[in-house]
Amino acid sequence: MLDLSFYRTNHGNEVDIVLNDGSDTIVVECKSTLSPSLSKGNHAAIEDIAPLKSFVVIPADQGYPYNKDIDVVSLGELISKLPELLKV
């Protein structure tokens, strides 16, 4: 079973989507720009959650690495990557 939620602390640390299959967690932040930037609160939330993988979804055809721990992806790329990362 796949659990879908969001994450927000009272300090403003937040990510839009947290996916958990019971053993692994994936974090997804959604941005409407082709050149996304993550806030300090986004980075803190990712650090709090310590996911298997983190993604930033943008309205593009193809993504790119954001840094060593986070990939920027299109929605289609995210959908194609989820089955290999989570038990769905």
C-alpha cells in the first residue's frame, strides 16, 4: 500500500508530497518554473524526512540533476521512476 501525504512543521519546513510504501520514502516538491529553487524550509524538510530519493517536478519535457541528492524531473519522468523506487 502506498501512503501519500504532505509535510509541514510549525517552523515552515515543508514539502508538497511524501510517498511511502512502508519501507522507502520519496519526497516530491512541485514548482511551476523551468528554473526551480528550493527554499531553506524545503531543504530542512528533506533533511528531516531523510528520503530514499527527492524530486522537484517542473513543467518541462526533460529534467536534470539539481544536486547530488535531488533530481528535477517532468511529471512523466517522475511517474516512470516511481515503480523502480517504490513497491507500487
